[in-house]
Amino acid sequence: MRKLLNKLLVKFGLLIIKAPTLLTDKSLTTSDSFPLALTEKVTVDEATDTPENELFDIFSADTNVHKWHHYFDIYTKHFEAYRNYPIRMLEIGVFRGGSLRMWKDYFHPDSTIVGIDIDKTCKDHEIADRKVFVRIGSQADPDFLAEVTAEFGPFDIILDDGSHKTHHQNISFGALFRDALTDGGCYMVEDVHTNYWLKHVDSEDTFIDLSKQMIDMLHEPYFDRKETDFRHGHPDAARHMELSYLAANIGSIAFYDSIVVFDKKKRVLPKSELR
Ligand SMILES: C[S@@+](CC[C@H](N)C(=O)[O-])C[C@H]1O[C@@H](n2cnc3c(N)ncnc32)[C@H](O)[C@@H]1O
């Protein structure tokens, strides 16, 4: 009964629950299945170079934007393909507006860049005549997110750089992935190292936990199946399957240090063939 009540309170944002036991600020639990050689401590050195890409140059030329250096190679890898045509981008978390300007300078000049933030003063960072818009509201409010999507969406890129509260990351993904992101679009959540910092963990599952579950969902077609169900030309080969929306629409999930990226892609059933 208490568990159910807590679940409801958490769902409606009324209770900050204690973090899952595996999460801790200080230590990492690893499975005994790893060979010791792969988990023993080795030295990692500080970065001495800055990223060498155009986006980092744009970042460096402006102020009032806060990004980690190692994100720039990741952004470049995932966003480069969206530069040749006008896109719609939604960034959760405006802060001082620098990142909205950075995206504007990086993507096609006719692109629409939309920032949302809970802080009313962020409205000052709107540059409507350059198609940079700011709307004020919470990333944890699905109605607000639906309004922003109706006004500007669907988006080719959604970047969550908002509160970094796990509860908020989960709600935003739940509210936006299906209806606010185009097929072929990219959903990126950054600063997920905060999922391991207790003060940011306010949900039973962190966003990293959900992302790990989505790795399983990516493989949902294979649950309770055999290879011939997928074999090209085989009489047992399935022609249709009932899969969860996520299983049917996630093309790939990429994990980096502090960033998770989802490429949205309407899937068809996999086929195998021996030649
Ligand atoms: C890390 S900053 C954004 C940084 C900015 N994207 C940049 O790169 O410079 C996080 C922002 O999220 C905003 N924020 C906090 N809680 C929020 C919420 N519930 N909904 C939307 N934005 C929120 C804060 O006001 C803050 O401006």
C-alpha cells in the first residue's frame, strides 16, 4: 500500500524518493561476471586538447553557453547530417541563451530553434526575427510540451539540457518522443552523469535505467521467437508482429559519457538470409 502511494506521489511530482540503492556518489558496483582485468583501476589523464570541429569554434566565439568539451564531438557526429536543410530543433533549458544562438549559427539559417525554460527571464533570449523562439514552462508539464509541439513541431532534434532531475528527464521523453519527434529525428539527453548524483535522483527509475530498458525493447522482436521466424522466404517467417511503440520506432541508442542519443526510425521486421 505504501509503495503504491509513493508511486502515485512520485508520478505527480509530490515526493522526492530516496535513490535506488545502486546509485551512489562514490562507488561503482560491477557484476562478478566481468573478468577482474576489465574492472581493475587504471589511470586516466586530463584532456590537454580542445575539440577540433566547427561547432566548438562557434561555441568558443560566443558567451553565456555552458557545455562540456567532450560533447562537441558527439554533437558533431549526430547532428552533422541535419545541417544541409532547415530543421526544427527543441532545446530544453535556455539558461543565458548562448546555446540557442550556437545552434542557430550551426544549423541551416532557415532552421527554427526553440528553447523552453521554467525561468521567465529566459524569454529575453528570444530572437524571433532569426527564428529563435523561447517559451516559458516546465519540461515536466506534458500539456505545456504539447502546446510547444503544436506551435513549432514536430522537431527533427530534441535536446534535453534542462533541470537534470531524473523525474523530469523521464516525463519529457515520455511526452515528446512519440508525437513531437519526426521519424528520422534525434532525441538527445545530456548531462546524464547527474543520474548518479543523489540530489538529482527523484524517481524510482533514472533516465539511464529507462535507457537500459530500451536496449531490451530494441530486441523485443526476438522475444519468444526463433531464427526461422525471421528467415527470408521461410514458411514460418512472420509478416507482422505486435511490438511496443518504442520497439517499433527506435533505430538506435548510443551511450556516451553523460549523453544518451536515440535515433528515431520506423522499423520493419528484421530478415535473415544464408547465402
Ligand atoms: C543547464 S541549464 C541550460 C544550459 C543551456 N542549454 C546552455 O547550454 O547554456 C538548465 C536550465 O534548465 C532550466 N530548468 C530547470 N528546471 C526546469 C524545468 N522544470 N523545465 C524547464 N527548464 C528548467 C533552468 O532554469 C536552466 O536555465
